[in-house]
Amino acid sequence: MNKPKIVVLGAGYAGMMTTKKLTQNLGIDEAEIVLVNKHNYHYETTWLHEVAAGTINHNRARFMISDVISPNRVRLIYDSVVEVKRDENLVVLENSEISYDYLVISLGFVTNTFGIKGMEENAFFIQDIDSCQLIREHIEYQFAQYKNGEEKDDDSLTILVGGGGFTGIEFVGELAEKVPQLCKKYDIDRSKVRIINVEAAPSIMPGFDKDLVTYAKKSLQERGVEFREGAAIKECKADCFVVGEDNEEIKAGTIVWTGGVTGSPVLSKSGFELTKGKVTVNGDLRAPGEDNIFILGDCAWVMNEAEGRPFPPTAQAAMQHATTCANNIKALLHNEPLTNFVFDDKGTVASLGVTDAMGTVFSGTKLYGKSAATMKKVIDNRSLFLQGGPRLLLKKGKVRPF
């Protein structure tokens, strides 16, 4: 008798954890498990802003999938997903095709520019390891060019960050750490380098507690970060943002857009009904009208019925999706009832550099400064531990910085 085949697309937080939980939940004879990912490594998406700023090496932020998922237990396929043919229970890859009995779509996000003119062409994106290495190299190149070039254009040292949400603020926090190091290395006066964050909403970190936002803003401003709030970006040119009604140009040598993400384009290509680029899934995390397809992580809107809006698409939510999904696949195999996703909110902490952070933990306790920075590292370490146990934690974990 053929074993049912479970195919997981994407080895981000949701995909890695689902695969791991499936290997724990199911005996080797119960199902064949296949994990498909573009690269042979997983990267910690929540560390990408550090890679982009150059405060950690890109290898710190990634680990080999085969170090955590045994190739003897799970078939690992390194390929790009093109489309899901739901009528045929088939996944089309760039180099092959694979059939499935149960499918988990956890393909992560792509950057959303919201149609802002020129953003796609002229800005860098914090999207994956490669895109973040490009940002780091470009910033350093601007410093080297300024130091060694004949003509000194101070604007070339300006780093412009579009979007004052979570990623944008964590990124400027890392830049505030990195810029003084680069100034020292290239013998450039710190006052010549500007870090400017532009946010269309009236305040940075929309949705965050006002006290926390005030703290973050003050901390970053004290380290030289400038904020332009309530400034809608009309256009991104090669050397500037055009903002506001008066079409003011903010010049820069490095432009990074962190203003939004949307689910993988594979979703639309595969004919799923989308809301803002994602699929609104059922309570059990299955796609509407599908018995055997689960959609997790950044590809899914999971509704918080009590509040009538989706849960925020965070790493902790994606990892919790995985547990529910793996349990539900096991239930399907055993003809047992499925359970609905219940979010256990452990809080959210945003880093503002190596030794500073702010956020809430557990039932809304506010943390600031070094204690928040310590908690942020605990959260990062917990993610590693859940995915790869003590071995991965010892290899890649973040030590306390003080």
C-alpha cells in the first residue's frame, strides 16, 4: 500500500517547524514527508535587518536544512515552486513536478511596494540573505567611495529607509550601531552621515503602544536617526524619495524600502482567492474549499475571531501555525476531528540596536532598554532551540551582549 505523501513548500519558520512536528507526530510507515525549498539553507527572517546593516555576518543568520531535518526521514528537494495545480494534486517546480496527498504552503513573503513609482527599480529590499548582503556591501561602498573619491558628495552618505514599521525601525537601530564603526574605519566625520526614516502614517510603529514608540523614537534620535512622519512617498528616484504635497526631494546614496510585504506570488498563479496578497484560511488553517491544503505563515491571513481582524503575521505565529497544521494532518490521516488555531501571544519585542530594545512580553508587561534587549535575544535563541534543539542553539545562538 502506498504511503500518503505530505509535501511542505518553503523552509521558513512555518515550513521548518511543520516538517519537524510531522516527523515527531508520525511514524516512518505512516507517511512520506517531502520538504521543498529554493535554497539548501533556512534563514532567520527576523535577523535579516542585522545582515543588511552589517552588524552580523550573513552566515550567523542561516543554517543548513539538513542539519535540522534528517534527509533519511524527509525527502529534501531544493528547487523553486512555480505553481500548484490543485485539480491534479500536483506542484510544478522549476526543474520537475511533484504530486501530493496533503500540501502545506508556507512560501513566505515578497516585498510589497504598493505601486509606488520607481520603488521596484531604485530601492533595495530586506527580503532574503542575498538582498541583505547587497545592502551591506552598497552602504560600505558608499563610504569607501566618499573616502577615496575626488568629489565629496555628502548626500551619498545618507541612508534613506522607507517605512517606519517593525523592520524599518529595527534596521535603523542596527544602522545607528554600524555607522559610527564605518565612520571610524573610513575616517569620516559622523555628522556627515544621515540616517533618515520616512513613514506615511502619523507615527512610526503604527499599532504599537504609545509609550514604547516614544521611547524608541527618543533612543534612536539620540543616536542620530532622523524621522519624517506623516510623509507619504510619491516616488522613488535613483537618488531620492519624493515626498508630500510639495514634492520635496530627500536625497540619499542608499535607499532601502521596508514598507510592506505580501504573500508569495505562487498563490495568485495557483488560483487562490487573495486578500492583500494572502489567503484568508479557515480556523483549522486549511484553504477555503480545500480538504488537503494548508496555508501558513506570511501566505495566510488567520482570523482573530474575537477582534474581527487577522493575527499579525509574526515569526511566533508562523511557528504556532506549524503545530496546529502538523496535528491536523495527523488527525486527517487517522480520521479524527481537526482543531482550530489558537494563538498564544508571548509578546513582541523590537530591537533598537545591540543593547537597546522595547516591547511587551506575556500579558502586556512593558520592557525597555537592556532588559528588553536581553529578552529579544532570549526570543531569538528560543526560535533556534525550537527548530534545532541545543546543538543549533549552541552553534548559532546569541549571547548576552553585556
